[in-house]
Amino acid sequence: MLTQKMEIYWAVKEMAKDLGFADSGCAAASEVSASVKDAYLYAKEAGFFAGMEYLHNNIEKRFNPQLLVDGADTVLVFLAPFSLPQGCTPPEGVSQYALGEDYHQVIKKKLFQIMEMLESRIEGFSGRAFTDSAPVLEREWGVRAGLGFVGKNNFLISPRCGIKNFIGTIICNAGLPPTVEMEPEKAACSAGGCGECTRCLDACPSGALCRSYTMDAGKCISYHTIENRRLKEDLAMGVVPNLGNRYYGCDACMDACPWNSRNLPGWKEFHTNRPMLQQARYEWWKGLTKEEFKANFKGSPILRGGLENIITALEWGRKQGNNG
Ligand code: SF4
Ligand code: SF4
């Protein structure tokens, strides 16, 4: 039985590789550690979730995947690279993760293919696929699956394939052996760390990385430009210092990280809008109707922030002397 599960483990790994995932791993679906819970509850109590009310919900399910998916015993974790190919300049003002198709859809399609394979090989298989769309502590599962460590900038960092990776998970009843047993050399990936480095903390323009491993979303430019529906008022109140020319997200704490040298080239689906965004300036955005905005960015993460926030951010930046 174990041999069969080991074979399926390697079949998942092989299929993930064929589908383009940079790495994959497996962990037992049990409760997260006390230190992970404490860090989450501390951030919640300190108000670091800002207006993201959904982070206050389903906390027990976040801490225990068995409460999220009936009968779960296995968490499979997959890294999908989104880095631009070498020599390709990213457009200004917009976060790299948003340059292409919506990663939720792109990644889930591939996770469903893996689930179909598991269904065909495991009697009574059941599971659910997630990509940043449910109460799942994805970075923690990446660590437990031997894929990397959480950096001081709060991203999952893989010593094998860098920092610019989306995380997809399948929580299921496959009963597969964990990566730390199947590939013991990977334990070192989770045990890695930032050492004395503080580049991300130093690079954060707004002081949102208030201390290592802790991010105050209420000060974070990514949160404000993408999620905040009161951006105009908050900008006027000085809540978002040093916005610069950013109008959708912020990559400063990610770009500062030396582990970028390990990034693998991202999937082409994640860059489809790059040429259009490279040309986009304030006048272009200002001239778009809501319908044109929706048509241009159909199936893109950029729809989430909304046209109004983009224009508000750009207008603020121009007032501050930027010319984006
Ligand atoms: S995304 Fe930007 S503002 Fe937010 S923590 Fe990172 S560097 Fe700071
Ligand atoms: S920039 Fe340095 S401190 Fe920050 S996550 Fe990367 S290695 Fe860690």
C-alpha cells in the first residue's frame, strides 16, 4: 500500500513538472503550529489586516485544513513561477504578478488536471483545489511541504526556485507520504532563512514591514491600491506615504530580495498584458470608459483594484511630482 502511495507521490511530482510548476511538495494535513497561530492572531488583534474583513473569518479552518475539507489527510503544494523572462523590463507602477491572466484561473485549471489523475488512481479520492481563494495558510503549507521558508517580507522563498511564485494547493484524502520523508534533502529548504539581511525592510517605502515577518496592511501600498475602497480619502489623510508612481500593487519588498536570483522564468500566461501596460500612462487610463477597462482587462487580476483606484493613485502621484 505504501509503495503504491509512494508511486502516486512521484506521479504527482512528475505531472506537476510537466504542467510547468517550478516545484511541488506534500505535507500531512494537520493543525498548524502554535507559533503560526500566534503570529496570525497577533496580526489580527494589532489591526494589521486593515479593511480585509475576510481575514477575520474562518480562523479555525485556516489553522486546520481538516475543518476545511472533510476527510483531509494530505496537503499538496505547487509553485507557479510568474517572473518575467531575463532581459524583459517590467512596466512601471504595476505589480508583476498582475501582468497577465488571472492566476487563480490559470493555476486551478492545472490543479484540476492533477486531481483527475489522483481520482483515476485512488479509490474514493476527494479533495479541493485552492489558489489564494480560501482560508488556507498557503505559505505555511509551502514550508511544511519542504518548498522553502517564509522571509522577513512574508513571502515564501524557495532556495531552489526563488521568490516570484504563486502557490496552489490541493487539500485531499490521498494519504500521500510527506516530502520531508520522500525527499529528506528538502528539509534544508524549510530550515533556510534570511540571516542578517534586512533589504526588504529597508526597501519598503511606507513602513508597512514594521518588523521582521510582520506586515501592517494599513500602511501597505499593495493593500491600498488594490483593496482599499477609500483610497482617495486615505491618500488625502496621508495614510499612504511615498506612493511614488505605483498605481496597482507594489513589488519593493519582493524586488529587494537577493533570492530573486533563483527565480525561474514565469509562465507566459502571466505576462500577456505586459506590452499594453508598458505603454499605459495616466492619459490612457483617464481616457478609458468602465466598459473599455473591463474589456481590456477581462480575466486579469487588474480588474480587482478597479479603474477608479488606478486613476486616483496616478493623480496623486502626479500631484507629488511623478509623471507616470
Ligand atoms: S508591498 Fe510595498 S508597501 Fe507593502 S510591505 Fe511590500 S514594500 Fe512595503
Ligand atoms: S530581502 Fe533579505 S530579509 Fe527580506 S526576505 Fe529576502 S532574504 Fe529575507
